[in-house]
Amino acid sequence: MLIHKYKNIFYFLSHQHIFRGILFFLRKHIITLVKTKTVSVVKTSYTYNLNYRLYNIFFADSPDNKKIFLNIVDNFTTGYINVFNKKVLLEIFTVEQFNKHRSGDIQIHREIRFHWEVYRAKFIFNVCMAYKIQGDIKYLKAIENYLNHYKQYCPIYHCNIPYNGMEASILLINLSWIGVILREDENFERKFISILHSYMLDLINYIYRNYEISFYGLESNHSICCNIGLIFGSLYFTDHPHHDKWFSFGVKNLKRNLKEQYSSDGVNYESAINYHRFVFEMLLFLYSALIQNNRPIDFLKSSLIKQGRALNSLKHINGNISRFGDNDGGKFLYDLETLTEFLSIEYLAWFNDSNTSMYYETLLFENTQDIKNLNLLEYDKGTIGKYFRFSSKYLSFIMTYNNIGTNGKGNHQHNDFFSFEITGRYPFIIDKWSYCYTGEKNLRNIDRDSRSHNCLTLDNHQIVEFNQDRLFEMLGNLKIESSEIKNQENHIVATFSHNGYRKAKFGYTKYSRGFNINKSSHELKIIDSLVGEGNHFASMSFFIPLKYYKLSKDNTDLLFSNEHEIFTIKHTWNNFTITEEKISENFLSYSPAYKITLFTNYLDSIELEVKITYKTI
């Protein structure tokens, strides 16, 4: 009776962010006091119907891809794995060596994100598929050998290693392919099924005990992935006495996640498009698994369609994903670890009825009813979430005007307010990008610095000041306003403002950035207006990949050209410099770029214009 009396009070508190954080904090400490009973579950009715014939056709039609694929899986049989397109010896990344590596001199060994990618065990899918379509027993033996040494690569058994429920969820799903693909194989030793399932149950219990939510109530991609892992675990172990608990807990919280972490048109509030893609791919897989096991969740499909359409709308005309915000560094859907696959989201075209192309990422879904016709068509509008966009046959433009993260917390956001990207046949002006979300504070601080983007910087100040000793301390109450975007027959006109410089070093300043896009002449004007008082120094930088463009000058005009196109930059700024800087291609992979820095001193107020024109050759 007492619980019933106060039920509404607890329900109210649980829906307030700070109180939800406190309740989950208490839950975690209470649940750790309860000893988990060991349950032996070997049998499972979980199924995932893979079309092995199509994998054979895919590789027969793509000899180069088959060569890459066999190289990856053959490496694994000799103890090597491919991570971020780098070949590394698996045994040097055991959990026992983690702390030694973190304090060492080798960059990839210091990176906790690189270790996590190793521990995600994404390679399992490709190795199991290689055995299924090639029939070579060495792949089977390599999987058995991995299971024999599995605990050396799983942090949940080692409390001194930073780990989380999201990583455990990803590992859980990747481990499951051993059961799905190999459990009926007569050459696969039966003892390994029991071993596999015990490891999977350990992961599920870890996720349930370590559901990710901050003390102040912030849920993020981590909480979404925890819920995905719990729902998936309940599908896999339907005979387990706790499977209903995992399912109901995961579904209830996932429904809240999808409501509170996305805009009405499906854009994730983390302000990092790669994280949006990563979580979308996990949700897509979960949706497919639910359908195949006759456990549909009513709210998931509509949310997936919105997320997919938003993601499709935030790619450039060359099919590459926009680079704003932190780069998670790892796709969830299975691929061949190539840079092209990492950058491209062209595979989304498969979900539209008219497309007949084959993509490695989507072969997974060929036998899933009701997934081919999701119709993830681009939005036919100028804004998606808090991104402003324009595209034509030759040119695409994307600008971010996001607020600060989720509920005012920075998450994986950068200080990139009003920063933009332009792509023609090749990427032109791009976001410098973090090479990957990193635990190294100095590198991360450079990544999210205002000066690492092409937003206007005033007096060398950050738009949002952040604690440089913390990974997630970009907190603030930045106010962003946007005018009505006028999308006319030949022009698009829009203006955005923020109050980040209201406390500028030498006096109050009001700032706005306007865009005027001529659709027919492919001319883009960026007008930065600063109105206030005092002496100030304004600057802005553009990053342009060196490998795609040759630079020439015509007085103060800058011309960037290749055999297909020419971009011209004109400006009214007083000064500019041209230097060379490194930008990211993928995790720890750099390439050179032109860095064009515009700068000027001014008194009280100024209006500055950059005009970019494009033409084909």
C-alpha cells in the first residue's frame, strides 16, 4: 500500500533529469549488493537468417573486395586483426597490458579508444562468414582459439580498465555470431557453445548493472546502446529466467531515449553526425533482429525512418558523411575496414525500393522482412534538426547551428557553431575533424577548439569556454537564434546569431552570420557582422584537402582547382595567410591540407564578407 501511495511521486521524480540521475545512481549501488545467481543456459531459440548465397555473389562480382576480405580473415588466423585499417597483433592488446600501453610512447597503444575497438571483436562476423562461404577449417579453429583466450580481451573481468555498458553491448552482439553461424556446424566443438553463452550472460549482467546515466540525469548514445544490448540479450536467451526483465527494462528506457535525445525530424542531439550514424546502425540491426524473432517494438520503426532520413540528408553529394563533431571511429555495421566505406553512407540507398545495388553493410538484411522498404529518402527541406543545408547537381553545403549538446551538456560536440562544409566533386572546405574521439585531453581540446573550425573567432576566445581538464565539460547557456530561411527560386538567404561573444575581452559584441546562396551561379556569400564596442581581433580559418586541389592566386583572390572544377574565394578581410596543416582521414590517419586564415583588427563594429564561387571545367 505504501509503495502504491507514493507511486506517482516516484514516477514524477524519475521523469526529471536530476532526480532520474540520482535514482539510477542509487540503483547501481543497490544492485551491486545483490549477488547474481549463475544460470546455465545453453539452448537458445534466437535466429538470424543470413543469405550466404548473396555474400558469394557479392565477392564474385567484386574480386578486389574479396581480396581485402580474405586478407582480413587470414590475418586473424595468424593472430593479427585489422582495426581502423591498421594491422595489429592481437596478443599485445591483452587487458593485462592495458595500463603499460596507456603510459607508453606508441600513439595507438595509448589510445583507450583503440583498445575498445580491439575489445569490440567486430572481426568475429567476417571470420565466421569466411568459414561459412569458404569452408576452410582454419577459420573455425581461429574462432575456437579466440574463445579459449577470450577473457584476456574482455575488460569486465578486470576492474582497473575503464569500460562501459555500451562497449559491452557491442561485444555481446559480435560474440553472438559465433552461436548464430556455428552452433549447428558438426565441426564446431559443443563445449564452445556453453563457454560462449556463459561469456554472453556475463556481458548482459554487466550491462544491466552498469546502465549508463550521469548523476545529473544525462543519457546519451551510451544509454541507447545499453538498452539495445539488454533487448538483444533477451531475444538471444529466451529461456533465461531474467529475459523478460531485460526486455522490459531495455524497451522502457529506449523509448525515453528516442524521445529525449532526438529532434522531431530524427537528428541526435549529440551534435556529432558520426555518433548519429553509429547508434542508427545499432538500432537498425536491433530492428532486424526483433523482426526475425517475432518481437517487434511498435515505436522503433518510425524513429528509425526519421533517423535514417536525417542521416541521408546530412551527407554530401559525393555520398560522404558530414564531419561535424567527434568521430566515433567505428561503424557498427560490418564492412571491410576501408577508408571509402568509413566515409561513405551510400549504402542507405539500399533501403529505397528502387535501388538494386549491393552493399556489404546491407547484405545482413537481405532476409529480413519489412526492412527493405523503410524508404530512407532525403528530406526535401533546407534544415534538418539544427543543420542548414543546400545541394545541387554539382555542389553541397552543410552548416551547423546546434545548441549545446543534450540538455545543455556538450557530449561529443565541438566549438563549431555556424561552421560549414562545402563539397563539389571532391571535398573542398571541410571540418578539420577529430581523428577519433580520444581520451588524450590535449588532442581532444585541439579538436573542439573554435579555431579548429571555420566559425568566426573573436579575440582568440572560445565561443563556449570549457574545462580543458575534463572530457565532457563543454557546458553553457549559449543562445542561438535563426531567421526564417528564405528559399526562393534562385536564392537561399538565411541569418544566424549567437551570444557567445557578449562578454568579449574589450567590450560587448553582438554577432551574426548570414548566408546568401545563388543556386544558378553557384555563388555563396558568408557575411559576418560584429556590432558592439571596443577594439577587437577577428579571425576565421578554412581547411582544404591538398590532395584534391591545386592552389593559385589572382591578387587577393584564391583559386583552387583540379581537372574537373574550380573554386574561387574572394573576401573583404584585411589580411590572410596560407599555411599547411594536417587533417584527419580516419583514426590516426592524417593528410595535408591548406589552412587559409583570414584575420583583421577593428574598432566597435565591422561587416566581413567571403564570396565562394564554383564552376565546372
